[in-house]
Amino acid sequence: MQSGDLFVTLLVVTVIVSWLTLRFRRWLDVPVKQNMPIPLAKEPVPEDEVVELLEGAGFNVLSGKMKVPILITVNDTEDLQSRLYLDYFAEKNDKLYVVKKARERKPMELTGTSVRDTLLIYQLLYPETDGVLYVDMNQLKIKKITFQLEVQE
């Protein structure tokens, strides 16, 4: 091996080690995503008027109602408990949606603020979904709501 070959070999090894070190440090800086798993129904979804309306519109209902428990800690001392209710998960054309049924006692106005306050939490909880389906059984309508978040710097 000539002295030039040794130099080239050391240069290649140095470049590879530097690149691997840089990639490893970037990987360490990326936060771990903790997505909630999409529940799939172990048993058939109970048929009701919401499921019939969704299926009539071409959606495939994947799972029924579920409850997501939430533990809230205030000032590192006080623990509070709450829960978030999801009505269904549905898919259509390989797109997945969280389904939220309209409630008479908690009506949602179609304003940006009201939609954000009512439905954005579901999109943030399940970011792999393509939006939220808001089902109003009084009007027999399904509203597909999607969110695009723009981060201002």
C-alpha cells in the first residue's frame, strides 16, 4: 500500500465517521412521537343511526365509542382526572377520520373558534388521521373538517 492510498483510506473513514456522528446527534434531538394507537374493533360495531348514515355515505366504521382517560397535574402536587370521548373511527378512500357526533346540549357553531375549541383536540390526539367527521343527526349531515396548522416564527 502506498502512502497516498493510506491517506485516501483515512480520509474516507473520517468522512464516514463524521457523517454517522452528525446523523446520530440529529436523531437524539428529534422528540419521540407518542401517538395514540388507533383502536380497531374486536367485535362488530353496534349498528345505530350514526353508523347507518356514515355507511350510507360510503364510510367504513372501524370502531365504536371509546373513552381516553386524561391525568392532569397542577403545580406538581395536585392531580386531576378527566376523560375525552370519541364516538367512532371511520375510513373512506384510504383516509382515516375521527368521528364526533353533535350533541344537543353542547352545540357547535360553525365559526373558526368554536370548531377549533371543539374538534382540534381530536386531530392533535390522532395526527395520523385525515380529519374529523362531525355528524349532525338532526340535519342528517356529515361535515368533514380538516386542520392545517401554520407555525409562525
